[in-house]
Amino acid sequence: MNPSPKAIGIDIGGTKIAAATVNAHGTILARATLPTEAEQGFPRAVARLAQAVDRLLQQAGCAPSDLAGVGIGCAGPVDPAAGLINNPFTLAGWNRCDVVSPLRQRFGVPVWLENDADAAALGECWRGAAQGLDPVVMLTFGTGIGGGVIAGGEIYRGADGEHPELGHVPVDPAGPPCYCGTRGCLESLASGTAIGKAGQTAGLPDAPAVFAAATRGHDAARHIVERARHAAATAAWTLFHTFLPKRLVLGGGIMNQHFSLFATAIDAQLRHATQFTRSGVTVARAALGNDAGLVGAAALVFRRMATPVSQGPSAS
Amino acid sequence: MNPSPKAIGIDIGGTKIAAATVNAHGTILARATLPTEAEQGFPRAVARLAQAVDRLLQQAGCAPSDLAGVGIGCAGPVDPAAGLINNPFTLAGWNRCDVVSPLRQRFGVPVWLENDADAAALGECWRGAAQGLDPVVMLTFGTGIGGGVIAGGEIYRGADGEHPELGHVPVDPAGPPCYCGTRGCLESLASGTAIGKAGQTAGLPDAPAVFAAATRGHDAARHIVERARHAAATAAWTLFHTFLPKRLVLGGGIMNQHFSLFATAIDAQLRHATQFTRSGVTVARAALGNDAGLVGAAALVFRRMATPVSQGPSAS
């Protein structure tokens, strides 16, 4: 085996694509960011991405023979088995787009594609807040709320390889309606969008303003934040009684700012739980920040290196 | 490999122990039932169980060389890795009781122990309502509500090998308090105990009386049944957004009688779901009835026969 293998990790989001050369220790050696510009078409984005990868390999002094593979986390829905991005929702026009084949042909290495929430969870397990723990659930509180589950060292997949939709776990049937089709799911109560929208009815422009006003004792803002904390605690209860993670990792913009606020609510609720062993079970803030997806994408490459791989999974 | 291997499947409950000789097709060849009599001590129960197994082997014409192994499903908590029953709650005095070693020594074959809800789920996957499907979630609605998850062909295990507690998924924060430590979990709203208790406040003696009165149009009874249906539908929503089963199997006394009532509520709610692919995803009534645990316990033996096993997992 190559003594110093490198991976390319790629994180494709609605507005930008981040890519990095990562070594087998999870250290980022070189990085690049490019605008996604999904509306300019998928082939053009792939061509720009391939050029960026060329530059990243050069910058990291990575010979072609050192490249072990390419891992991609992408805003879902994606089809990991087929290597397809099926996300016309936030990547305009990108439906049934094969991102794996062109990169595999260009670089002659295996290429893996996963949902970005799963890649982030894997990154936190490999080099972040959940090293050596299993199972692990990660929730990312941003504009929406996404999640990933790592169990038995693998990304948990449901029917037809689909990805858990942890933001849409029901919390309160009296809550607001959500595009997912129910009322009062976690995302409808605790996402940045939900908090911002609730704030607007109280004359507060956005989610940061709601948190700031709550700190100052603004009644409506405090109520909105309490509701979000309660939603997070209830969803955590659900996750600890279903997936039973050894650690629940909380990431995303809201948790970067307000982790303690939410973790104390979760801990207070879990303290009453009698039906699972709470000993050694913890809630932790994500450690890798915006790099979790990149590092996790690289982890897709290195975790497969124990078994010889000549082609990506989509070649089957 | 033996051309006609047999397994002994054992289902240990609070009041009775069922045991059977089962062939590799999942057919029950001979069966026995004995009272658990947990309070008379664990060693005595094991001795009686071993004698019952002797008789079962004789009745099924099973030579010692035909016996491939013994599988046990037991009312939890159990520790499958250590082969220990840790259930002083419904099996008086049975704490840290090693059921695997004595049976392995007596019969000279591998012995496996699992939670009875997991064994039942495995039974339904092997020979019941979920054959060939994966992942599968089974919920059993009885006195309480238990569940098991089969994913990637294996029993899903959480932190420290623990077993999901699907009856304690939160449904409605305005619901009744539960011994699990929260309010309004599935079990607190839809178990036989919960329905019976709610019925008593309306002058109805037990859960069957509540269902019967609801059919006659009794207002309070209808309200209780509607609340239970809504709880089942909400919990199903949670399970389809977390474990994403290909099939949700509903078993237990309540579902034997009232499956359609609950399945229509679940289907009606899931019809609105936008965030997972509902195509090919189904809710089904358990097919094996009270034999699911027995058959699943035998499945523990046969599913391990593909790889050579000389000793049970607790020997490690």
C-alpha cells in the first residue's frame, strides 16, 4: 500500500463547493472553494471541479500514484449506490446527475458519493467530536435540520439505501405545519428558518435577533427559544430510544453559537429516562465546524482502504 | 453440514416459557410450554427447561448430532453478548443470570440469547410478514409496547449493545406521564394498559371493553381509541423518518384484533409525507402470532450456520 496516501474530499452545497486534499490522518493539506453555480449546468460544474482537484493535488505535492480516491458529500437527495445526485430542489436542474463516473475516469481512482449529513457524521466520528464511539447520531441545526447515523462503523441506510430524515421527527402535534407533511416536527420548531419566522411575528428580523432578544429578556423571544430547546430535547429523547447513540453530536450555525443552551435542555430531559442506560452516553458539540463534510468525504476513501478496491461502488 | 439440522427455539416470558424444535425451513416439529415460576429461582427454571428440551428432541426424532443450536428470546433487559438475563422487573430475582452456559454445556451446541422483541422481529423477517425485506421494524402492542429493528440482516443494537425502546418514542407532550420518564410516549397512549386505564375513568373495565364501546359509538371510548390511533400513526412517522423500514410489522394482542383500525390511521398520515420515498413501503400485520418469538429464536441458530460456529458468542 502507498506509504502516504491522499484523498480528495468534496462538499457540494447549494451555493458553494469546498474541496480539499486530505491525508490519512485527516489533516487538510490544501483546500479550494468554488461557487456551485448549479444553474449553469451540471457538466460545467464537474469540469470546474475537476480543474480544482488538479490544482489541489499540485498544491499538496500529491503525485497521481498517491491519490487513493475521491469522496463526495452532497446536499441530498443523492443515490450513493448509483453515484447520482438527485437534488433539483437546491441544485437547480441537477437530477440523476452522475458525479462519480467523470471523476473516476479523469483521476483513475475510486469515487464515493454520500449525503452531506452522512459525510459530516462520518467526519465527526473519524476526526471530530465522536472519535472511537459507536453508534453516533449527528444533528446539524442550520437553515433546516439534517442528520446522519453511524452504526457498526457504517452509515445507516434505510429502505432502498435512503437516508434518515432526522429533522422531521415529530415533537409536538400542536406545532407549525412543515413541508415534510406533518406538524410540529423538529425542523418546524428549532431550525434557523423556524426561529426566524417565529421571530418575525414578534417584530424580530431573524434567528440571531431572536436569540439576542431572548438574552435581554424579551418575552416573545424567550418563548420561541424555549420552544426550540424543548423540541431539541424531545427529538434527542426520540433518538436515544431508537438509535441509542453513544454520543449525540450537535452541529451547524445554531449550535456553534448556542450549544450549551440546547445541551442543558437535552441533559435535563434525559436525566428522567429510565429505559436506557445513560451511563457514558453524552451530548457533544461538533468539533470540525464547516470542515466536517470535507473530512468525512475523505473518510469515505480511507475507511475502504483496508479492503482492496479497484473501482467505486457505482461500477457494479 | 448436517443434512437436516434442527434448532431449539425458546421464548421466556414473565408467566410462561415456550420452547419448540424447529427445522431449517422454520417449521415447528414439536412444542412445549412450561410455567416460568421465576420466583422459585433461576437454577430450577433452567433445570426444568433442559428437561423440556430433552423431551422436545425426542418428540421430534432429533438425534443429538442433528441439533445445530439453541436460540433464546427473553423478556428484556438481557445482555446478548454476555448471555445474561437482567430482568428482575418481570422475572423476580433474575438478575445477571447466565442462561447460555448451562444449556451449552448440557447440549454441546452454540446457544444465543436475545431480547424477545428482537427475536420476534427476526422471526417475522424469516418466516412471517417481512420475508426478504430490509430494514424491518416490528412493534408489538400488548400490555406494553416493545419493538425490534432488523437492518442489514442483523438485529440493530445501540450503545453497549442495547436494544431500541420503541414504545417510549414521544408522541404528544400533553399526554399522560409514563414510567419511562416522559409524557405522552407511544406506550402511554396506545398500549393495552394505557387504553384500559383511560377506559376506567369512563366506566369501562379494560381495553377490550374500550374497543367494543367505541364500535357502539360510546363517545369517551371513541376518543380513547382515536388517541391511540393517532399515537400509533405519529410513532410510525417517527420510525419511517429514522430507521426507514421497508415494512413496519404490527403485532401483539391489540393488532391481532384491530390491525386495520391502526393501519388505516398510519397510512392516512404517511400519505402526506414528502421526505422519504413511500413507494414499496408498507405496514403489515404480524403473521406468526405468538410463535414469532419461538421461530425467531430458532432463526438465531440457522442464520449463523453459514459461517462455522463451534461456540456461542458468550464464549469469547
